[in-house]
Amino acid sequence: MQHKISIWPVIVVLLVVVSMMGMSTSGGRQRSIDEIIVHCTATPAGREVTVADIDRWHRQRGFRRIGYHYVVYLNGSIHPGRPVHEVGAHCIGHNTHSIGICYIGGLSTDGHHVEDTRTEAQRLALRALLMELKRRYPHAVIRSHRDFSSKACPCFDATKEYLNLSNTTLQ
Ligand SMILES: [Zn+2]
């Protein structure tokens, strides 16, 4: 019981925050979205990485800015990246009709092994973000980057974990 009482207010707050972020970043323009693709930064467990860091890495790779639309920090806070109305740069062949979300982590502390390093706060935030995106794009399915790539990203089976949510139409 203690567990449930402590977690639900967090989810409600997250949903409100995500809703507000959506209103401020949609710009009134809509893309047709049929996939939400989950990524990780492939950085060691516990290492703080910011949107600014990812933005810098992606610009170094020739992107015009960060390629993901949302980033989930270790503390569970959700940060906007590339505006949702802009096509992302996160999954070859799938960018036009998808939204890319990324959590910080994905490698063991020594950086040598693929690992599901999501903190409890990140797990809650990811699910809250995905629920909000499913409300906005009811027909979008949730997939792992690795479904479309030889990479291990996002270092857990997002397609399987979120399958029920994927198949649900939230209004
Ligand atoms: Zn990825």
C-alpha cells in the first residue's frame, strides 16, 4: 500500500508536465506519427548526461541539433529535445513518422557492457511519457531502436515491456 500511495502522485505530476511540454513544443503543426522509438545514450550507469551534451554530440555528427524529441534524466525528469513537429534523427528509415525518446544510461558502470540501467524514477517517467504520447498519437506503436538496427539500444526490450500500452488506444 505504501508503494502505491507514494508513486501515483509522481505519475500525475509527470503527466501534467509532459502535457504542458507538448503544448509548448507542438507549434500547431502535426506530423503523422505511427511509431514511438525508445533509445538510450549508451553511457555508463550513474553518469549524468544532459540535453546539451547530446545536442553537442549530434551536431558533431552533422545533425542540425539533438536527434531525439524527449530525454529522460537519471532523476526521472523529462526534457524536450528536438521539437516534436520536426522530423527526428534517431532511427534510420523510421524518422519521418516517429518520435524518438531517450533515457540516460544503458551501459554498466565500467562502460563495457550493455545493461538496463534505468533508475526507478526513469522507469516511472518513461511509462508516463509513453502514456501521454499514446494519448496524443493513439495509433502509434512503441518499439525498441534495436528492432531496426544492429545496435543494442535501448539495452532492454522496450517493444515487449510496453506491448500492452502499445496495443491500447488511450483517448
Ligand atoms: Zn538508439
